[in-house]
Amino acid sequence: MSDSSVFSKGLAGIVADATSISQVQGEVGRLIYRGISIEELANQSTFEECSFFSLYGHLPSKSELNQFTLEMKTQRNLPKQALSIIENAPRTAHPMAILQAVVASLGFDEGCVNLKNEQGNIHKAIQLISKLATAVASISRERRGLALIAPRPDLSHAENFLYMMHGQIPSKEDSRMFDIALILHLDHDFNASTFSARVVASTEAKLSLSISAAIGALSGPLHGGANEKVLEMADSIGEPEKAEQWVRNALTSKTKVMGFGHRVYRTMDPRAKVLRGMLESIVEQKGHDKTYEILRIVHDTMIEELSKTSKDYIWPNVDFWSGAMYRLMKIDSIDFTPIFAVARVSGWCSHIIEMWRDNKIYRPAAQYVGPEDASYIPMEKRS
Ligand code: CMC
């Protein structure tokens, strides 16, 4: 490593490339997709429209959106090899592991990458976005011992996903809330899974194999896996009366509270605010929800306690409230991270397509800290 090289553990603060897809404005708690605030998109757009916007770089005309939506609908079915992986995976396997294998299997018949064929690459992206939702619902049903449900072409992406999960057409309210959750999770500049997708695709690897790598990165509890862990935490706390003391103990013992903290945000994650609002509206209708009550106390106690310390920059992130909302939609917590992937796949594909316009393989330097001039020791002379 030359003297002018910069070393930053975890690449914190390192600008690795340029993107015009999204920007996290960490100091002010703002997230924009191609300049438009996430709140505005959540209020007015749909997952299909945001996916088009993310992939193509402009808001679609009515006919462009119709054509894009139609293409997504026609691509929903899974090929035989994917279904076979789902049917043969052990029921005890985590759905993210199965999903990673299923998405990799979509590369069995994918041709070599042609960086110049952007439209062809976008078609492959649409296939992946569409099929990934079917894969997640099918993996979930297989685990629950239920027959797989074929996608319905008359339903939107969000409606169809909930339909394939539950075998019933969801209410308008549930599908709209789910659609908004997909919009909120669609992209987040250079998060770990997007960066993984970019690193793999920068070698000109196939799109499906790059997305499969991103799924692996998303599965970890420090990233997308946190949404499942938040609900495990709420369940282990058990009762709202125990939540305050549980947080104080966690902070004293330096146990990380899942769904809190972020590399870039220094204030509330704007996605967490929107999700909390939606969750509260469901809880209000229901009257009471124990999981929400526990999380509300964890949330308030964390903010109160952290405000007294130098760690007052630790705030709730997107993963804190999403799971409680999905649970009220009767989704098992083990399926939360795969659902994150249902949304983020649009961002992953958009980043790869953007990067391929001017591709350069990612190959950072390492700070070597090993010995400089060692000699091989024959086996008989080793102690
Ligand atoms: N609870 C308690 N303390 C925390 C938390 C937390 N959730 N997050 C960070 N800290 C402390 C951490 O222990 C460290 O303290 P010290 O300096 O005394 O060692 C300090 O704050 C800095 O944290 P860090 O882990 O070094 O920060 P990072 O930027 O490397 O990591 C993070 C960011 C998101 C991985 C981390 O905050 C974390 O592990 N949070 C919990 C998991 C989580 O919710 N992940 C979802 C992230 S957002 C959505 C997504 O990407 O999926």
C-alpha cells in the first residue's frame, strides 16, 4: 500500500464509486431516489413505478409503466430447477439460504454478460425482480407444508406477493401498506448487499449470480437480517413491563439492540418514521398489539438512555418497525429478510446496470501486516 492510500476499516466514509440512483443524507435523516424524497414516493408511487424509475432513470409515461408492469406480470413463474430446489431444501434451512440458491439457479440458462446490451440487461433484471417475489412466497409456503400458489397476472406486485403467501387476495389497505414497505426498502446507496452486488457484477459475472451474492450479504444480522432479530428480541422480552429494564441491561452489558444504529444516519432513519406511522394505524384499528407495545418501550427507552451519552447518534433504522407490521399481516418472522430482498432486488439490478455503463473491476488494496521475509520450514523441523 502506498503512503497516499487511505485505510478505513469497513470502508467507512470511503467513496467507492458514483451513483445517481439514491442518496442517504445521514445528518438530516433524508433518503432520495433520483432526487425525489422517499416520503413523496411512498405517498404517491408504487413499487412497479419506483422499479422502473430506478432502472431507467426517469419516471415512466403511462404506456411505459403499463408495458413494464405487464412484463413483470408475465415473468412471475419459476423455472423447474428453481422449484426443485425449493421442494428439496430441508424445511429447517433458513429461507435466505434457499433464496440464494434459487436465484443462483436462475443463472443456469443465463447467457454471458453483454455490457453494451443495456435493454437486454434490463429485461433480465425485470425477470429477476419478478421471479424473486414468487421464490420468496414459494419458499415460505413449502416450509409451512402448504401447496405452492401460482402467481395471478391480474394482481399488482404487492397484492400478488401477499396472495401467493396466504392464498387469499389481501385487503386494499394491506396491499397498499406492503407496497409502501417495498418502496421504502428498494434502494439505499452503497449498503453492504448493494456493494456486494456491484463487486461481483464488476467482474462481468452474470446478473443472477451477482444478485445471489447480494442475498448472502443481506442475510446477516448487521444488515437485512436485523428485521428478523428485532422480533426475536421482542419475543424474548416477552412482556411490555419487562422492556425498559431489558434495554438498560442491554446497554450496560454492551449488547447491540437490533434495529438501532446505522453507518450513515446520525438521526432517525426516514424509512423508520413512515413504517412506524403505518404500523400505528393498524394497531389503532386492532386496539392493542403486544409486539408493538414492547417495541415502543424499547424504542423510547433507547432514545432516552442514549441521549444521556455520547452515543446519541444511534437511532432506530428501517428494520426496527417493519417486522411488527409484517407480523400483523400474518407473516412469520423468518420470512422478513427475504421480503427485504423482494424490494431491494430492484436497487441491486439498477446499480449493476448503472455500473456496467462504465465498468471497472473493484479491486481495493490491502494493508499487509504479516511478516516481510519469512522462510519455509520443512515439516520435520517444525516444533
Ligand atoms: N445497540 C447498541 N449499541 C450500538 C448499536 C445498537 N444497535 N449500534 C451501534 N452501537 C454502538 C456500538 O456498540 C459501538 O460502540 P463502541 O464504540 O463502544 O464499540 C458504536 O455504537 C458504533 O457502532 P458500530 O457497530 O461500530 O457502527 P457501524 O457503523 O460499524 O455499524 C450497524 C452500523 C448498523 C452495523 C450497527 O449499528 C449495528 O450493528 N446495529 C444493529 C443491527 C441493525 O439494526 N442493522 C440494520 C442496519 S440498517 C438496515 C440495513 O442495512 O439492513
